[in-house]
Amino acid sequence: MANDDQIILPKISCTSTRCEEDLHCFRPKKGKLKIEDYQGGKCQACDADVVDWNKVYNRDLNDTDTLFAALRKEYIRHLFWTIKLDQKVSWRKFQKGREQMQKDIYKRLQSSISDSGRESIWDGRQTPMTPKNIIYCAQHATATCCRKCIRYWHNIPYDRDLTENELQYLTGLVMRYVDIRLFESPPAGTQLILSFS
Ligand SMILES: [Zn+2]
Ligand SMILES: [Zn+2]
């Protein structure tokens, strides 16, 4: 059986692609646009035009299917939608329950991405790429990892702080990922162990 400690990510950056597998990168090419003007568009490597950006920019937490389907077409997001979560860590989070998770997510987003992208010299590097933290995984999967990704995936201005509404919306997206991956399909063995407590 595979050991959780051995989960390793392939060498990847935000602009990696596997276009032949329909996994692209929709961030505008470096130098083409100012970050403030980033918009979702075609794949920067192969020009595939496979995302309906008007629908993606709808910001409707009751209909995340369209957004999530589009996110999965970007290689880096796809990886975090399909990554095997660290079982020990997931189990502990599962025990904490949904309500606590939601609070943790809100706090994490507030501290990591609520400031204007201009204010943070760390922007783009504040969310580690690791399977050991489900919130980090969720942030990469939902493009709430940094203000550059938020700019082109969620059409939220880069050079000002997030509003409370925006923060609530992005928290909702991260929570939806956690629900799908953790609470709707708990890590193996979870139910069994809980029944003894
Ligand atoms: Zn491509
Ligand atoms: Zn990012």
C-alpha cells in the first residue's frame, strides 16, 4: 500500500501545460499584459479556446459546476483536483468538522490573499504546493492561491484589498472543494474510527 508520506508532486509551475492531454494554462503570457489587466483567455502555449469566461466570471456559489469544470482544464488546478490527500492530515481535519474548517479557511484567505497584490512582495508564493494541507490544495484547485490567479480566474482587481463580499465568495469556493474532497468522500477508515469514539 502506498505510504502517505510518499505523495510527491511532479515538477510543476503555474504555467506548466500538458496540452496534448487537454490541460492548459490560461494565464496571459509574461510581459504581454500588466498584471492589473490580466484576463482569462486562450491557452498561452497552444491557443486552445476552451473556457467560456463570461460564465466563469458569474460568481454564483449555487452554481460552481461550470467554474470547477473550467478550472480542471488548467494543468496546475487539475493536479490539485486529483491529488491524493494526505490521509492523516485529512482525517484530523474531518474530525474538526465543517464549521471549524469554514472558520479556518476564512482566516487563511484573510491573511494570505486579502491585501492588494501590489502590497505583497510574496504574491504568487504565499501558498505552498503540498498535499499535506487541504486548504492549500483547495486554494490551488480553485485559483484562490494568489492575487494574480484571482485576477484572471475570478476577474477581481489586483491592485486593491479584497472586499468582504469577495472574501466570502472565495471562502465559499474553497469550502466547496473541501466538501467535495473531504466531507462527501471522507478518507478511508474515517467512519470506522469515528464510530468507536
Ligand atoms: Zn494548451
Ligand atoms: Zn496563484
